[in-house]
Amino acid sequence: MSKSTPVKPKNRGRPKTGVDNRDPIVGIRMPPEMRRAVEGWASNQDDKPSLSEALRRLVERGLMAARTDAQVELRASALKRALSSEPAKASTRAQPRRSAKNDRT
């Protein structure tokens, strides 16, 4: 007798989307003007990305710019605090110190 070939079970349900279902689909609505602007930006790129890839790149750029802006703001506020605290320290040093012995006499 010959060996029987194993039967592969059928996949049930909706097929997976994305690469191994790691990148879920995100649907967005945008006005036609914005879509045209994104498509125009994509057509000016060397590799001519698809609409989806162009949107991913533009979102990534926006997030990087926001992160950079936040870092610049943090540095500026730290510098401002440091500069504003320096004159206060200098004025307290200019005053003579009083000791406990001088107060009792």
C-alpha cells in the first residue's frame, strides 16, 4: 500500500493583511487638495514612492521635526533658567555675611 499524503487544513476567517500582520492598516480621510499636495511631493522624489510610502515618509519627517523642536525648546528654557539664576546668586554674594557672634553683641 502507498502512503497517503497529508491534507493541509483550510485557513478559516479573513486573510491576514500586511507583512505577517505586523503593520496594521490605518485609514485616513484627507481633502483632495492635501492628497494632490502629497502626490506632488512624491512625484518630486527620486524614487517616486507610492501614496502610502509618501504618507509614511511625510509623517516620519513631521515627527522628527516636532521632536527636534521640543529638544530646542528644552535647551532654550534650561539656558534661560541658568542665565536668570546667575544674577541672583551674584547679588547674594555681594552682601556681607552676618555671624551669630555679631548678632549677640
